Amino acid sequence: AQSVTQPDIHITVSEGASLELRCNYSYGATPYLFWYVQSPGQGLQLLLKYFSGDTLVQGIKGFEAEFKRSQSSFNLRKPSVHWSDAAEYFCAVGSNFGNEKLTFGTGTRLTIIP
Amino acid sequence: ETGVTQSPTHLIKTRGQQVTLRCSSQSGHNTVSWYQQALGQGPQFIFQYYREEENGRGNFPPRFSGLQFPNYSSELNVNALELDDSALYLCASSFRPTALSSYNEQFFGPGTRLTVL
């Protein structure tokens, strides 16, 4: 069964500092991997996705993520965070067996301090 | 292009009641998935509908049921509500060219917040 672990429940970062959010997955085949962001009371917005090819993927809002098969990881990074990046971030793995079922991690809440 | 919309935005019910949540998929999409997001948790897959047929189901009891209509909009029905059903219910739509096509990106609606008292 597929699963996702986000080991950091809450991270606090100063505005302008770099950011890395960790994600580890478990999946039997080549995974489809995603990062979503959720602001309070809102739905999910896709930041970036990995299906195949280049293991470093670029997303919206200056985010990037690197797929490392040997470590079963798909960590999200941003070189310089902005106050507007404060939100909940979810890593997810997608099924490639006949439907678009997504399995999400429990999320990492990002707080930005001035 | 209209995105995924959900109604109502908020809903309050009591234990034992039944509820129906609605989702309009993005224009051109033929697949709808429903997720339950409890407070402080990640979303959990309830089920997916593709061309009006259920196409995969998560670990939810039968009192969670759904429908997809010919226009690809969808309903989520929950019978005999329990306190633990309180959550944000998210709908996501995608376009699946064929039943055997590989993963297709999903687009999420804003959700319906259900509170069960």
C-alpha cells in the first residue's frame, strides 16, 4: 500500500531564509509525486508534480522539489521565503493503477516570522 | 474556464442525520474524486467516479456513497452521520481520456466544511 510521511509537523522560518520541507513515500512502482499548498479555509493548490524524467522539478511561486529514488524522498525547497508562503503543505503520491487516487501525508504547517 | 465548485460551503448536522454534498467539475473533465480532510490531517481518498461509474474506493464504510451525473457533476451522500464525520470534504476533477490511461492531474475545489453535533 502506498503511504507518505512528512516528519515535520510545524516549521518556522524567517522571511527571506531558505526552506526545505521533507517528504518520504512508500510505493511499489515508479511513483507520481506531488506537493500541494493549502491556505486556511481553502482547497488545495498544486505547487509541482513529478511523473518521470528530470528529478529536479520546478513549480509555481519559486518552489522546486527533487525526487531521490534511493532515499524514497521528494523534498520541497525554496531559496527565499515570503510572508505569503505561510500555509499548510502536503506531499502526496498518486496511483498509476486505473484511477487518480492520491495518498497524502499529514502535512507541514509553515510559519514565517519577520 | 470555470474551476471546480462545491456546495454548500458550510453545513451543520446532528448525529444520525443524512447529508448530501455537491460538486461541479471543471469544464471538460469527466472524472470526480472525493476526499475527507479531518482537522489537522491530510485528505483521505473516499472514492472516484469516472463516466458515472465508481472507479476506486478508499477505506470508508458503505454509508458513504456517491453519484456522478451525465454532465459529470457529482454528489457525496453520507448516511447516519457520526461525530467523526466532521471534516472538510474536498472534490477534485480530472480528465481521463480512457479507462486505461495513466495518471491525470486533479484540480481541487474549495471544499465543504461539515460539522456534526
